Amino acid sequence: MLFTALDDIAAEISLTPMQALGIPVAIVGAVFLSVGTQFQHRGVDQFEGGDQRGAHLGGSAVLGLLRKPAWVLGTLLLGLAVVLQIGALALAPLIVVQPLGAVALVVTAILNARLARIKLDHRTIRAIGLCLVGIGIFVGVAAIFAVERPISDRQLLTVLALLVVALAGVGVLWWFYRHKANAIFYIVTAGVLYGFVVTLSKIVINRIISGQFEWLTVVCAVALVVALIAGSYAVQLAHASGPPDLVIAGLTVVDPLVAVLIGVAVLGEAAATPPWAILVFAAAGALAVTGVLQLARHHPQIRPLAEAPEETP
């Protein structure tokens, strides 16, 4: 009976063995993402262990980061993580491998707690657990129903149009609220832009494999670089505003949710998904987002400063 049930489940899984290989590749990439983020965080001087609003990095500060070995090493490790992520995207559907970046959240939380010599309380651990459970459910359902389809010019143009809207919206919000912006603002900004980076990477890979490398693919690659640069700057500002595991929590939840939404709504990767599974997707995503918000509220490196009384002049 048990083996029959397992055979039935296996028959439902849409991934081929080669596509399934993308899952461990994505997990290894998540580990490099975690370690690289920790090193990058150490290279950003402005972070002092609290929720600093209005953090900024000018041109001289950005150039100064290039002289910091920890930041350079972190950037190299993040580059390796990107290579592994692209490899995973080349093997498997976007909505399967992208959420696996949540593994980086656990690794980063442990590393940061050891390096900062802090103890994660039960509320922080519960928030991390919510993120992981939400993402785990999402990936489990996606592995059963996700399918890959050729990407048309119309779909590509739709993604590019959405990116333009996202960049314009983020730019306007930052201009008016840059002096009050905190870690959550920069994390969400980076997560949204990185979601487009992942999606555009998948599109470029898909079109190259299918022999559609032409001017529209080049435009897509240029847009990818623009989103990557803007997202990377937002990540540095997030590091200047909050602890690394909060940064990772936001990126490993917001980034895949944006990428998955595009994959589902535009690229048609969930075309064979039944309505009940869509509801599970939504519930799992909401659970993961709740975890990020709880982590932002209860993290021990943010809460002491946020609750401290204001000094009187």
C-alpha cells in the first residue's frame, strides 16, 4: 500500500531527473549566498547593530568597499552563488529552484549569531521557521505541477514592461522617503529587483537554448544588468540598515515570490496547476512573508535600538 502510494506520487511529479538535478545545485548556491552575504555585511561600515533609517552610501563609500577584503571576498562568493543559481535555472523550472534560496536563511542566522555573539530568542527562531515552512510547502507543490514552456516575444516584452514600472515606482518612493527608509524598504526593493534578475536570466537562458538569440534577447540581457546593479546597491543599503539574516530573509522570500509570480502569471510555468494548488501557493507565500515581517520586528539586533528611549538633547 505504501509503495503504491509513493509510486502514485512519483508519477505525478513533472520534473525529469535532469531537471531535479537543479534542486541540489540551487541549495549549494544558497549556501554560497549565505556566506557571501555575511562577508559583504562585514565590509559595510555604517551598520552598528540597529535599525538605522536613512542609511546611504555615496560614491566614495562604494569605492571604499572595493578596498575591504571581506566585502570583496563576499562579492566573489555571491558571484559564485549567481553562477550556481543560473545553472539551476538552466536545469529546472524557475518556480521550483528559486524558492530554495531560503536555505541561506538558516545558514546566515547561525553564522550571524555566532559572529555577533548573540542568542536568537524563540520569537526570532519562530519567524525563521515560518519562512522555511512557507517556502518548503511552495517548492513541494511546485515540484509536482511546474512545467517549462518556450518563452515568446510577447511574454518577454511583458516582463520588460513590468521591470520599467518597478524601477520607476521604486525610484519615486526612494526619492521621497530616502531619509526615512529602513532595512525593510531596501530589502523589499532589492528582492523585487532580484526577482526580475532571476526571471530575465531564465528568459535569456531559455531563448539561447531554443536558438532565439537576437536583438530582443540582447535587450533582455541589458535590462538584467540594470536590475542587477540597482538591486545590488539596494542590498548594500540594506546591510547598512539591518543585520545580515534579516537581509537574507527578505531576499530569499521577496525575490522568489516576485520571480514565481512572474513565472506563473507571465511565463505560464503553472499552467497545469489545479486551483487548489494555487491556493496552497498563496497560503505558503503569505506564511513566508509573515515570517519576514516577524523577523524584522523581533530580531535581537534590531529590537534593542528600536525600543530604546530617545535621548534628550
